Amino acid sequence: METFIGLEIHVQLATRTKLFCPCRADYFQAPPNTLTCPVCLGMPGALPVPNRQAVEYALRVALALGAKVQEKSAFDRKNYFYPDLPKGYQITQRATPLAVGGSLGFRVDGEKRRVRIRELHIEEDAGKLIHTPDGALVDMNRCGVPLVEIVTEPDLRSPKEAREFLRVLRTLLRHLFVSNADMEKGELRCDANLSLSQDGRLGTKVEVKNLNSFRGVERALARAAELQAQLLANGQRVVQATYGWDEGRGELVLQREKEEAHDYRYFPEPDLVALEISQGLLKQVEQGMPELPWVREERFVSQYGLSPGEAAVLLSEPALADYFEQVAAEVGDGREAASWVLSELLRFWGGAGPPVGAGELAQLIRLVADRKISRTNAKGLLEEAIATERPLAEVLAAKKGELAQLSDEEELRRLAREAIAAHPQAAADFRAGKAQALGFLVGQVMRATGGRADARKLSNILQELLSNP
């Protein structure tokens, strides 16, 4: 039995104002119903004016996906009643979307996959319902915020593929600087369509609406596939339906059955003329495109010697990738810079950005490379600077004398002899071929010196003494 999954992905564009009016679009922390005007509330006589930046952002996404931008595209009205839709309709594009075609590649379990894009169009968002024990409240701040909707072909073959596709798309959107694509804030959400087939042809689909987490997408689709498989195994018919997803209970919630496009009574938006995309505008947008994440990944692999997995983690956020490149440039060693950023710094990376400056981290890495302090002590300095919110340079200056690396050969030799004498079983194990015993002895000396011993020199001395008792 084969699975077919297609996604309808809504991306909130990071414009300063809404799609058709001058109201601020950064509604997330604003008091309810304070970012509205007659246009986004649908007052009689209020006329919409398209936001040029929203169109340019949508074009940027279309070009990155390799879609064909149509010279003319038009807006339509999608009519439906809902408490958070004050106009009673949503302005969208249906008959002639902004762009068609294109594709996006991604990896799942090391295998390369590619999903075709059916179309990409611009539309406005609705408001937000807030459910309380006393009833539902409506916040209209989100009304009219610009969205770009990306509709895929049913090329995904598993819930896991859907999750990984969305991860790659989020990375692309962030590198294009068109959206923060934060799923928790609803800046990236998707409706997923799934059908099962026993003969290679598309079966009856079910739709799961408003999924807003990678985990939720995978779990909801897995549940939808399970339910369809049970019906087909029992010889029952799958009914086209729309579901919501209850993350807490891990269950699909039926919303409605057999909804069709004609139910929305689409017709051309009478208050907006068609969008005409000139070659000059397209060229301008193309010239302003940043480096695409897959191009940057290839460069990270070839220029810095990183693995594709390491590069993908660094590229998950543009700010993290930029930070890594700054550290690598100052250190002069991309592999070492990646090692520190990924293993020591990434766990402290938050929404506010890097916990220490790139120059400060580079200085610490150089001190370790020059054997002036050990990596163990350098990690401790980094953690202290982050925990106390003090500049790393200040913490380093205060403790530099205490942490100077011990590299005097005679002193290391003395300490090595003491460790061998104190742990004869470890010495015997090493001589019997148990290489890990050497690490134990190195650890004992490092503990005795507070992490100051030159680990490389110490290891060589221990091997020499153990080989020539």
C-alpha cells in the first residue's frame, strides 16, 4: 500500500505592514485588537492597496523554488463565514496564482528526495480565536497579515518525509529573509492531504488542517494513514473529510466532510487590478537574492571540510551560519571553529543570538591551539562567562594565570610516574593491550593539575614510560 502526501503551506511574510493596509504586521505581542483599520476590518467603502514588499518577498520564494512567475496574476475572493474573518471573505489568488511549478530537494535517512511545487500564491491571513472557559474571544490583529501559500504535488511518501521537507523549507525561508517561519508563533503552518493507494493511483484524500509543529505534522499524518489503512483492510470506503489535530490526545478530530472549492464561491476581487510582474522587477528581485542554503552547504563542505550533517545544523539559522563563518575567518581553521560552535556553544544559543562574540570565541580557540590553556579549562571559562553574563575576555583575564597550561616536560614526567605508581592495574591493562587504560591515566593527571596539563605531551610521556618500565 502506497502513501501519497501533499502539503498546503502558509508562510507569514515578515513585512512591516499588512498586505492591503498600513497597519503594523508585528501583531504577536501587541494588545488584542489594537492593530486594525477600516481596510483590514472590511468596513464598507474601505479599499485595499497591495503591499509591494510582500509581492517582492513572494517573488523571492518563487525564484528560490525555481517556479515560473506569471506575467499577470489576479486576486480572488474566497467567501466563508467565521468569527475571526470580519469581511466574510478572504482575498487570495486562485484562478491565476503568482507562480507555478518548481521543486525543492531534501534528504531523509541519507536519501535525496525532491518534491514538485504546484503553485505559489499570495493571500491575507484571518484573525485569531482565543478559547477560554467562559467562551471564545476574537483578536483581529492578525487580519490582513500577508501570507504566501506554497502548494506541493502529492510527492511525499511518508509522514517522516513531510516533516523533513518542512524543515528544509523553513531553512530556505529564513535564509531568504522573507519570514522567521516560527511554527510556535504560527508563522509557518500547513494543511496536509493524505491518501493511500493499492494500485498506484491516488485514493480518496483526507485533509488535516493547521498543523504548527514538525512533530505534529508527522504524528497527525501517521494517524491519518493508520485510520485509512484500517478502513481499506476492512473493505470499507474512505470518505473525503477535513480533520483537526489534537496534539495532547494524539487524535484526529473530524471537522467536516466533502468540502469542495465551489463551496467557497470564489470570484474575482473587484477592488484590485491584476498584478503585472515586469522583467525589470524580476531582475531586481533576483539580483537581491541572498546565497541559497544548499549552495552555502556545498561551500561549507568544500571550503571548511565539514560533513553535510554539520553544515545542515549550522545552516538551520542564518545568524548561526554567519557566526560560524566569522569565527572560522578569525581562527583560520573551519574544522576547529565548527567543532567549538557545534559542541560547546550551540547548546547556549537562544533567541537573543550568540552568548559570546565571535571574536571572543576565536581568541579562546587560538589560546587552546597555542597550548596556552587546555581545552577542558577553556570550556570552563566559556561556561562561566555565559552563566555570569560577563565578557569572555574579562573572565579569561581574571583566571589566565591560574589556567596557564602546564607543558614543562620534567614536571609532566614526574606526574606521569606518580599516576602509574598510584594505579598499577591501569598500567598493567595498558601493557596487556587495553588502549583505553591510557585515557584513564591521562584523566588522573588532568584531575590532579586542574586540567592544566598539556594532554598531548602527557599522553606521549605516559606511553613512553609504560612501554619502557
